Amino acid sequence: MVSKDKNRPVVLITGASSGIGEALAIEYSRCGADLILAARREDKLKNLAEKLSTGGTRAIFSVCDVTQDGDMERVVLLGQSTFGKIDIVIANACFGVKGPFDAMRLDDYRRQFETNVFGVLRTIYATLDHLKKSRGRLVIIGSVMGHVAFPETSAYTMSKFALRALCESIRLELAPYGVSTTLISPGLVESEFRKVDNSGKMDEAQEETVPNWLVMGADCAARQIVRAIENRKNETIITLHGKILVFLRYAFPRLFSAIIAKVR
């Protein structure tokens, strides 16, 4: 049954079961949006949708793996049949493959790109016609590491550099349709990201290795991201340390390289 309320924005979020995706769902719920939540973990999605629904939000969910052809089309069909439109698409699903280059194999890079790059492409292709109709907003969650490369992160960094190139390329193509393209480049934000191993599986025993003072709360990050989306900004870098790193990388490249070498 299609929702009759056309004034409420409809937001589709991949990777909505935790971290930035979950925080964005909560923030958009506060803003009065209808939500289409997609991720691999059904129990987490169900709990989040039920939590938001008790507060009056209309939230639906669908188990989805962005590496599988057809999964995103199924999510979009559910959202369209429920709400009749899609205004904002947030391609957030990702994970990080890490390790020394000489210990990595081609399959590691393929697995990284299948989620972080081709998963985003699947999301865009499945939703683009709907965004053109609504003159909506396409949002891609990149990373500060789409600007800055660190040792032993080549697979993840490559994937995020690729997303930045994708955003810059399609932004002008989609503008005539009224569709804005926003790249979000977070630094260290509260999430389960650092507990996911190189195969994309959660390791609950993995301890957080980053000091708490350096990690921004997911709710704070979500507020900044929503503001950037509403203003249709081209890119927003989240976290102060992220902004500093990107500034140093471009303004003082030799100094930046020396710092990274020293820290390593």
C-alpha cells in the first residue's frame, strides 16, 4: 500500500544496521522522514525499525547484500510500493580490508571493491530513476582515506579514492536532472567498522585500538551529515582530525609524508 503523505521525505540507507547508517536513520527519524533500511543483519534491522516506529516514524527494512545482483532492486521495489517515491539515497555499506601489500592477494582487493565500489554502483543504478523523478539527493559515504593514503591500507584506500572519483564524475551528469551528489568523508567515527575482519565478518572480540578522545560520536557525525545533505553540498569532511589531515595532505605534502613515516 502506497503512503498518502507525499510531504515527508523518503530516505533509503544501506548499511543501516550499525554505526553511521544507524545514526543517520535515527537522525532522519527525528527530522520526520520515512525510512527504508537495508543491511545484511536482519535482527539489527528489525530492532532498529521497531525502535523508530514506536516514536511515530514509518520505517521499513529489507535484508540486503550490496554485493549480490538484484538485492538492491528488491529493496527499491519494497520502498516504492510502500511510500511511492525515494528522495534521498545514502550508499553507506562498506568494510575495510587491511594488511601489508606483500601479504595481500588479488582476491582481497576484489572482495574490497565488490562491497565498497560495486556495492555503491548497484545502489545508484537501482535508485537513479527514482531520484531523477524526485529531483533528489544521492549521498555516498566515502572516507578521509579517499584523500589520504596510509601504509597497510591500500585496498580500503583505493576503494575510497575510487568513490571520490565517481562522485566528481557523475555530479555534473546528474545535475541537469536536479539530482545532487554529496560525498561524505568521515574520519574516525564511532562504529563497529574496526571490528570487521578482512572477509567482512564481525569479530566481537576485537578491541578498539583507537583512543576514545579521537573518535567522534555517531550521533554527532549524523547531524553534520544530514546538514550537508540538506544543503546539497558537494563534499563534507567529518571530524576535526580528518579536516586537518586532508589540509596537510594538499597544502604540505612533503611534511605530511614525513609525519606519516614518523608515526609508522
